[in-house]
Amino acid sequence: MSLPLIVDAQALADLLAQLQSESRTLKDAGICLVDLRPAEAYAAGHITGAINGNAALLNRAEPPIGGLLPEPEVVNAFLASIGAHMGDQIVAYDGGRETAAARLVWVLDAYGYEANGWLSGGFGAWQADKLPVSSEASITSAGTLSLSLIGDNTLPVDTLMEHLVAPTVKILDVRSANEFAGTDVRSARGGHVPGAKHLEWTTLLDERGRLLDDAALEAQIKQTGAGPDDTVVVYCQTHQRSAVTYVALKHLGFMDVRALDGAWSAWGNREDTPIET
């Protein structure tokens, strides 16, 4: 039993109801549901069967650069803490209009594990639909899933500099308009990667934080000039916001989607990188 990459709240609720009627659990169905909100939010109410995961483990920093991939031992400790086993589909959610769940999908992809799911709209969408909530903490035994880094969904700064004029490389800057223009400076230098197209990440979401329908998503992406056969490089400040764009592109069938390693915190804190404003 599995769910698609983009998981609808009602579809997940229907699955939980079916499993309950069969006296089965998410674990029985091979689904590891992880709540990436803070512990106090989880304790106040969460989706039945969800395990609270520590989203801080999904990031590594080498100041002034942030948003780097976590080391294997950290990733595997996280997987053990949520009770994940080989073959499980790991479905993640955050509060909605947030980035942690998409970040987990990207991290797991980087470690070669693509049995993932992202709850569209997060817990906010779940509550908006008035779906059942539990305050009873889910308990799980330590997971045995152990992964090794592949990292083929990232692109180093130096490599991108060599491919700025490559016709099949499309760069999407998903930060705010002011960050893109260079008037909101969050690194040593402001601006954007030369040739990058601006596509603020929130434009891919509806007013409830759910991903737009496919036709609307495709229209948004088409305006940037990026196509499914291109290598599409996404970035924000530390690849939190751009993780949502990454998930949206993967959902649409884009095969080669990569995050700029360290995002703007890497590009904008170097002196030798070209910048446009």
C-alpha cells in the first residue's frame, strides 16, 4: 500500500479509516508518517500514527553557509528515531506553508531513497478539513533503515558557474522579489545568480498552503522557460523554501532537479561569483 509523492489530506484520512476498519496500523501498511513540527505543537495534536521528527537534523551549516546536506550518521539517526525500515514509504508533514517536510523529501532523495510523500498543505490543511486529531504520542521501536549519500540532486557553486550559459540548465530563484533584486541582503552580497528566473515559492501554493493543481503549476513553470528535459537548479537562501519548489517539479515529472549546494548563502558569500541585481 502506498501513496503518491503529493499526498492529499483527505486521501490520507481515508487510508487511516480503512486501516482502522481492518484493525491495522500505518506500520502494517509500510507507511512511516512523520510530523516535523516542534514537539509542543505535536503534543497539542497530530495525525494519528505520526511520529514526531526533529527537523533540525535535516540541515548542516558551515557558517556563513547553511542548508547543506546532513552527514550520513545524522540522517541515519533521524531515520532510526522515526522508526523507518527499508521498504517503508516515508510521508512527511509540517504546519503548512512551511518547508521542513519538503526538505525531508529532498534529503532522502539525496540519499537515494525515493519512497517519499509530502502532505499537501501540511497539518494546517488537515485541520482545515476538520479531520481527526490525536494528542496521544505515537511510540515506535528504532528503525533499521540505513542510507548512504549519493547527492546527485545537488549542484556545487563551482559547477553551476561553469554552466551558466548552458541552454539546457535553467535556474530558478524562489526567494522574495526584494531578495532577488538585491535590496534585501542576507549574505555578504545581494542579488541573484546570472540568468536565474524569479519564481517565488509561495506562488506554487493556494491560500491554504496546498500545492496548486497540475495545470496551474505547469503554467507557472512554463513562464520561466524551464522544461521537463532541462536540468533545473533551484535555490533560496539555505534551500528550505526551494525544497518546496523541488518537490513540485518532481511531482510534475521533471527528471533532473537539483538544489544549489548551500543556496544563496554559498553563492552570495563568495567574492568570485558573478551576481546580477
